[in-house]
Amino acid sequence: MMMGVLGCAALAIPRTWILFLAIFVIAKVGFSGSLIFYDSMLVDVTTDERMDEVSSQGYAWGYIGSCVPFVASLGLILGADAIGISGTVAMMIAFFINAAWWVAVTLPLLRNYQQKYYVEAGGTNVRGIFSRLGEVFAEIRNNKKVLWFLIAFFFYIDGVYTIIEMATSYGKDVGISDTSLLMALLLTQVVAFPCAILFGKLTQRFASAKLISVCIGAYFAVAVYALWLDAAWKFWTMATFVGVFQGAIQALSRSYYARIIPKEKSTEYFGIFDIFGKGASFMGTMLMGITTQLFDTSRAGVAAIAAMFVVGFICFQMQRRCMAGVTSQSGAIGGAAGFAKE
């Protein structure tokens, strides 16, 4: 976490783009690394029955909480002239505000968290660490329900993260103003708050697998809609729909995965989970860039992202079939055991 916090604050220092990029990479690595441990905490803080709701609450409050430093930073930058500071100074202060907020909201978690599930350390040397990772990859290869989920997750989260990271670039490409883009991003955060909580409540009536499938389908529709973006109000409409499903698909994917992995190895398994997620983000951005260059329009890149949702949906249905097969097999074994006792 501290690597990410210090990296975020240090973004205020560089005056050249190459140094800024280097510090940004360090901050991004720190942020991504912290998510591995944060996500793996889910199995320790709740039960399987409440996991969907707790995960959804986490994302919901994360989204609404992020609005605080976002609004403060945005107000500072847009009002820099009014308070007598330059835009550069305002941007520097904004980076410090976000770093301070990160520390402030993390400390209560670290003080109250107690880890319940873990594997006894067998050594901290590099060879031992890679050996454990190799064992986890072997387990995943033989566990079809986890393997199919990770493949599906790679493809559909590819589209989700690419839309999150490339939305402003695409919006500018089709003529949306910077102010409209920033306000639309804020709208997405606000809408995501109640909708993530709503989807967490819906898991009490509907299976989380069905809700994830709905979210994937909705994101496909959003990507198709984006092909016709040519006005600010259309971008605002898209931002609203993204907010409805953004927190839900992330939260339910996390809790769904947490239930199908060994709890005592949650850190290792969530490390791979986040590798698939962040790898998908990189691949999606690269795919969008390549297709945009090949066809000389960003709409071609959006169409490629829409195809990723289709592949992810198909793979997720394969995973659901594996889960159904495991459940049926467990039921048959349980029935045979009961018959033997009689």
C-alpha cells in the first residue's frame, strides 16, 4: 500500500513526462499489489452466505468514498485562478490530497482486520515463493470450475476495465468536451454506489451467477451503444448505464470467485485473479489501440471490446456447467453414502 501512496504523492514532483511515467508505473504497481491483499480479506471478514452483499458494500462505499478526493481535486483545479494559484500547483496539491485520503481510509481497516485463513509459511526465499505459485497454477489447471471462471473473467473484465480507462479518450475522439467528460466520470461513481448495494441485495433472491451474466450482457449493450456516440448527452447516458453495472460486476465476480477457491490459499488465488484482471486491462487497451490504428477509427476498437464480452459470456456459461456438474456429482455421492448407511 505504502508504495502506491508514496507513488501517488510523488506524481506531484516530476517536470518531465518520462519521470512522471516512471513514478506512475511505481504507483500503479503499489495500487495493484494492495488490491491482492484487500480482495483476499473477503474470506476472513464474512461468511459464504453474506459474501455477495459484503463484497457489494465494499465496492459501493469505495465508489462513493472516491468522490470526496475527486470532487476536492476537481474543484481545486477548476478554481485555481479564483484562489490565486497556478494550475500546476493545484494539480500538485490534488495528488497530495488523494494520497492522504488513501492513508486515512486504510488505517482503520489495518487496525481491525484479523486474518483467519492462511497457509503456514514454508520459507520466504524466492525459490519457495515461486514453488508455491507453481503449485497453485497446477491446482487451477486441474480445477475446471476455477479455470473456466478465470478465463471468462479475463475476457469480460477486459471490456469493463478498458471502458473505465479509455472512456475519456474515446469521448474526446468523438468530440465530447473535457468538462462533460469529467462530470460524466463523477456521475458514474455516484450511480455505482446505490446500484452496487442493490445488486448485493438481489443476490438474496437470484443466484450471483445469473446476475453476473446479466451484467456481462448489459456491458455488451453499452459497448454497442458507444458505437453511436456523437453528442455529450449520449455520453452522459452511457456513463449512467456503466455506473449501474460497474460496481455490480466487479463485486459479484470477486465474491463468486472467493466461494470457489480454497480459503486458506485466498492470497495466492486472488493474486492470480488480479493478474488476470490487470492483464485483461492491458490487453484490452492494446487491442483497442491496434484496431483503432488499423481501421482509422476508435469505433473499431469499441467493436473489438464488445466482442470480448461475447467471449466472456460464453466462457462463463461453460463455468456454470462445470459448477452444475460438480453439484450433481456431490449430490450423487451424498445419496450413495446415505443409502450405504441404511
